[in-house]
Amino acid sequence: MVTDSTAGAGAGGEPECSDSLRTFGAVVQALREHAGLSRAELGELVRFSKHTVASVELGRRMPDPVFVERAEPALGNTGALRKAAAHLARQPGLAAWFRQWARLEATAISLCTYECRLIPGLLQTEAYARTLFVNRLPPLGDEQIEAQWVARAERQRLLRERQNTAFSFILEEHLFLRRTGGVDVTRELIGHVLELAELRNVEVQVMPLERTAHAGMAGPMQLLETPEARWFAYNEGQRGGLFFSDPKEVSVLQMRYARMRSQALSLEDSLGLLQQMRGA
């Protein structure tokens, strides 16, 4: 069966607020004020900007684990922040039509992604992601942008936290040549992708421009395998996504992805090309 989970404009596609994020932010703010610190002063202590502190306190941003560890001693070392951080919601800002896939993604034992439009969310830097957000139409508000970055940053923790999950990415070379956000943003992005590619559970391959045709010409795709050895697929478009559960449909996409792995540059050659592009 093919399930069309497309969401149009309106509430269905908008990010949801997270009560747990707002509660955590309120705790940070209360402890900060009790300590007699301004947001800027706390920012200096934890080595994050005052804007980040504000976003955390307002429940707009998922706190980085480093933020929590530095804020704990700066705000009295009560243990409250560490305990509260453990209960933060993991899906703030996810569009309604994406949540079904995100739930499976959180427990998958393998995840395969091919992209020809933009760098996948799991690999994006904040600067790259914000460039995409601010260029979206209809325009997003500041709170919506913050909520969407919170969700994206939280999803990215999967790469490091799920060390037994195998992540495979095939990226078109032109995604880096476009220089989305400018030269500096692109250089930072390439460095970030190279850093992630050093993880044992992450493989990154580049589909070179010189490859005039390949098995994925029909568009981007994502595949995942569950702990029960079931495979699902997901294709995202302009206004929503298609979730595939029919084994026959998924098998077609598996076949294409397997062929693309052989058509893309090898792991070593892919990293070599990215290093060359970063230095250009």
C-alpha cells in the first residue's frame, strides 16, 4: 500500500510547540534570575550567545547537551537541568506529514538517503538550514524558524546517539557547487559533512557531475529498515511527502538505491572530492 501523507498549508504543516521545551526554558530562566544573572552573563559562562540563551528560555530551541552541562554548575549545580533535559520532547517543529516517518527513523537500524535538491536535514549546519528557512514561501515567522531549527538539530543527534544504526547518504555533487548561503556557509557545510563521515556508522558518497545518468534520476528517496527487518520508504516533495509501506514499491526503490551506490564515487573518492571542494 502507498500512503499519501501530503499536507497542504495550514495547521497540518506547521510546527508544533513543545510543552517540555517551554517548561525546561522556564526552569533555566528561574535559576538564572535567582542567580542574579542576565542572559548575556549566563551566555558568557556557558559560552553560548545571549540569543541562544533567550531561545532556550522561551522554549524555541532544543538545548545542546553542552549547554546543559555548562549551565548546571553556572546555575547552582542542583541537578535540575540535567534531569529536566532527559524529558525533553524529541519532535518539536516537525510537520504533521513527516511525523510518521520520523517515528520510524528514531528506531531504525539502517537509513539510506539520496538527495538531488538540497543537503539532507541530518547533515545540515545551522547556517545552511537557516538559509533554507528564510527563503521559504510563504515566509516563516521568527518563532517558526526557531522551532524548525530545534527539530532539525534534535534529529541530527540520531547520527551520534544511535551508533548501531547504519546511515548511508548519496549526494549530488551540484548540491555543494550551488554554494547555498554563500562561500563561507558552504565551506562550513563541507567541513561538517566530512566530520560526520568519520563516524563509523555514517557513509557519504557523492554522485559526480560527470555521471551523465544513474538509477535515481526520478528524484530523491529515503529508505529505512526497522528492528523487525521491515523496510519502508519516503519521498518528499514541494508540499508534502509520500510514505511507502508496500514491499513491492519499497523493493523498486531499494533496487535503485543499490545501483546508485555502485554508480556514485567510492567512499574514499567522495571524501577526496569534498576535501578538494572545501579547499577551493
